[in-house]
Amino acid sequence: MGGSVEKRTSGGQRGDDRDAGDSGGAACPVGIRRALDAHTTVTLAYADEDGPQACAVLYAAGEAADGTPTLYFVTATSTRHGRALGEPGARVAFTVQRDGQEWSGLTGVQGRGGCRPLNGDERDAGWRVYTARFPFVAADERLRAALERTALWELRPDWLRLIDNTQGFGHKEEWRA
């Protein structure tokens, strides 16, 4: 199984670099990883029996054992999005960006992937990534205790697109698992 990285410029030109690495896909480009690391809020879009919905949650970017970018976030399984994401095979579309950007400096990431709550050692590893990104969680005993009782989720993207107008209007880089 191979993965791919695709670059597009404002003129719509494409470059395609293919890499069949051990992880089953090409390494995620540095620019996409930097953009994920630079932000802290992801807006998740999902659908359930009541139709489409979106929610914003704080996330910490990490990396799975196979090198796939991974986002960790906390939310209760009793929320509407927690119930929808807890369904087997749950998928989301999402965006990551900072508010108030000028169009010429706009950067952000679009993506799709699967979500699942973590347990045991996986939760412990994800929790370390989350609290390293948000040290105030571990520093505030009440907040830490409350969040430790809440589900920690993993969002594993299988498609990511970086939008980076600082490199030219409409500049895009794509990655697929």
C-alpha cells in the first residue's frame, strides 16, 4: 500500500511524490505537521441521526507508532458529538486554523479521519501528549481530576490538506495515509 504527498500552487499545477514506506504511506510533510503543532483548536464535523453538526475542541498533536499524525482531545461520551464519535467506524471532517487571519497570511489544515476513545496504555500515552501541550491541565488539580474522568479521544487523519497563503495565494499541500 502506498501513500502520497501532493503539492498544488495557485495556478492549479500539481506535483506528486509517492513513497511506499513501512508505515503504509508517505511521511506527512513538515509544513502540515508545523501547522497542526501551531494551533490548538480543531472543529469537528460529523453526522448522526439528527443530521450534520460541528463542534470545536482543544487538541494536542502527536504521532502514532506508525508515524501517522494524531490529534488527541477530551470530550465526554455523553455529548452529542461524543455519542456520534463513539459509534464503530465513526468518521469526521475537520479544520484547524487561527481566527482573525488576513487572507494573505491565512494558514490552516483541512482533514478527514476516524475517531475513537482511548483506554489503558494508549490513553496514558495520549494523556501525556495532551498535558504536555496544555500544562495548565496538570497544574490545576480540579481541572485535571475532571478531565481525567472524561474520555480522551484519538483522531487519526487519513487525509490532510494544508492551506498556506504565505507561500502564495491558494498554496496547498496534501497528504494521504
